[in-house]
Amino acid sequence: MGFIRHIPGTRPIEPVRHHDKTLGVGVLGLHEGRTLLLSLSTRCSDARPVAGCDLSHEKIEASKNELPDLFYTTDYDTMLKRRDVDIVAIYTPDAQHGEHIVKAFEAGKHVICTKPLVNSFDDARLILDAGRRTGCKLLVGQSTRFFEPFRRQRAAYERGDLGTLELVDAHYIHRMDWYYDKSPWVAKGTDWVFLGLSHPIDLLRWYLGPIERVSAMASTSALGRERGVVGPDIYIVNAFSASGALGRAMGHYGCHELPRARNCIELMLYGTDSTSQAQYHDMRYTHLAKDGSEIVEDSLYAGRHYYFNSEVHGMHYGEFANYAEHFARSIIDNTDASPSLEEGVETFCIMEAVRRSSREGVAVEVRPLLKQVGL
């Protein structure tokens, strides 16, 4: 009797079928980057894993144990010289993104960079200049966009099911003590507006279009004070778009989570014709039918293996595979991919406006910041 390879009713992982245009991916940073390598090897046909790079020999060995046939190195320049690397995927600490992106562009490589794209004006200007100068493409690894309920919600919006949007409400709440243990630099070297809040801010910009100004309040949780966090880890944001629609974003990174009541990430869209909600981790998409009934599309059972690899809910195998395929296909077909370099820099400017508003206690206009970086 053979082993059961597929559970009926679930989304199967289709066999990978590489072709003569399949693009090679080299990954820099083998913590989350290891997840991408595994996703590429099992879920992607337009992109394939070829190389991994990390300063940690322990992380390299862990990746080698699962994918022994790839090229591994501790030297980024060595990986960039490889002709089989078409795309570099960057999963390094935030402050290093700018340098790593510019190096990849100058080596003629396209780039996937985890969020936040950058967290300084200097780096924003550097990567914009390098992208324009080299013609290389970039995709911001905003995984939430590529999670199943958010994909379904976006498809319904693009079909016109919701009518015109009037209010967009997004949050990301998550207790981050484990993150401080894993990455101690987080407490001192950045701001939660660029870390966790980058998810809901990106969602607001994705749906609202150009955001003219933001008004924000922030404070520090007991966990944040205990861990010596230099800035706030609780944010409330109101956003005013050029279209007249409003947005609200919330982040709390020291909370005691109540996931049955509020999922880690949720997005509510309020339109002139309907309302919808997408949730992560629970993989639920809820929307209002024309007859007024609520429809819940729960794809957790079907999608658990594809998205979480049947591991802890919160792993990103499916999202990483989805955005890698989206980006690789855009390069092959010479089409646009989103969120692009320019979109990522625009989102950085909105996040910086949020940071300033929370410190100064006034609404902050976004347009002057866009001009400052060259958008």
C-alpha cells in the first residue's frame, strides 16, 4: 500500500515544471530566506533556487541539510558573480537593505527585498537612482498581499464588487518578545513603524492610492519598555487620500493576542456596494453578498500545506512562492510587478510621515517627502 500523497479537499502542491526561461534565484539571508529557497524548490516553475548566502555557517548548514545541491557562500560578492543568479532575494536587517540592493542592481540582478524596503532617506534615494540607472526591476516582499484571503479580496475589488472604496481599515497586532530574542537589533536599530506597521500601511496605499497626509499617535507597551525599545511599539494612524477616501491603520507589538477575536493581520474594505474582510493567520475571507447575506470563504484546511507547509501557522511558504512567481513572470513577459521599487519608496515616505506625526502631534503631508527622495 502506497503513502497518501494528497488529502482530498486540500490544495495540492503541483509538480514543479521548469522551462528554458525559468529564472535562477540567489538568496541573501538564510533565516526567512531559507523559507523562500524551499518554496522555490517545491512550488515555483518560473523561478528556481540556485544559491544561498549568509554570514552564519550554522544557517548555511541548516539550509544545506534540506537543499544540498545549491551553491552556498558567506560572501555576497561571490554570489553576485554567478551567471545562474538572475534574481537576488534579500532577507537581511533593514539598515543593510539599501547597500545590498544597490550592489545587486550594479551586478545586473533583479531584486526581491523583504519589507520594509528601506528605513532612511539616504537609502531611498540610493536605490531609486540605482534602479533607474541600471534598469533592473525590484519587488517588495509584502507577503500579506500574496496570502490567499487577501488575493481573493483584491480580485473582488478589481472586479468592481465593492464599488468605490470609502474607508480602508487595516491592522497588524503581534506580541514580539520572540522577535527581540531572535533579532536583538530590532529594539535599538529601527522603529516599529518600519517593521510591523509596514504591512497595514502598504495595504492602505494599495487600495487608497496616493495618500496626501497622515495623523498618528504612538506609545510604548510594557513589553517594549522591558526590552528597551527606543521608539513606540503601539501606533494608531489616520490617512487621508487624494481620492477623498479615508484609511486607518493600527499596530501593537507588545499585546497579549486574542486571535479568535482579532486575527494577527486583518483588512476591512468598506465600499459603496459591499464590504469585505481578509484575515491572517486564519485564512478567512468574508464578504457581503448582494442579498445581504454574509459569505465566509475559509480556505485554511485546503491551504494549510501550501501556505504553511503543515508547520506553525504563520510560516510564509505560500506567500513567498506566490510573489516569486509573480515577479519572475513579470520579468519573463516584460510586464509590471507590484509592489515595485517606486511603490516601496512611496510606502517608506508614508511610514516616515507617520513617524513624524506621532512625534510632533500634528498631521504630516506626504508630498514633500516624496519630492525629497525623488518621486
